[in-house]
Amino acid sequence: MKKARAQWRGAVLVCAKCSKKVDGGFGPKGRERLAKALRREPGFGKGRKANMGVAEVKCLGICPKNAVVVIDTRRLDEWLVVPAGADVALLTERLG
């Protein structure tokens, strides 16, 4: 088994099904998926060199209306329900 080094301190899991239902809802014009908007924030990304990884996962089973479920892997006991149009910078402060 081979290993690959990563600089991630943790990962943020974003429900892909919720993101699809919201149909964007984030970013400067409100047309971007939450995972993509998070990856653009400083320290977040999907590559191995990011401080915090952002990954879209299949349905997490909560399915809120007009919101996206987010899990910070460092705090597995606290799932976040992020409403569409929420400020991504404030979310990154909470996650960071």
C-alpha cells in the first residue's frame, strides 16, 4: 500500500444532493455551488496542499429546504445547515 502526503488539517463535507436542489445559491452572483465557493476561500481547496479540504459527498439524509448540509470532520457531532445565500466568508470563519 502506498501513501500520499497531504497538508489537510481537516475536511469539509458538503452534501451534493442539497447543493443540486438549491441550484447554486452561493458566491458573488448567487449562481455557484457551496463547495466551489468554499474552495475559493483562503486555506480551503480540494488539492493535497490546501489547509482544509472541501469534498462533495452523496446525500447525508437530512434534506433541508433551501439549504445545504455541511460537516466539519474535526467536529463530527455538529452538522451545519447552511441556508442558500449565506455569506461564505462567515461560514469559513466558523469552519476555519
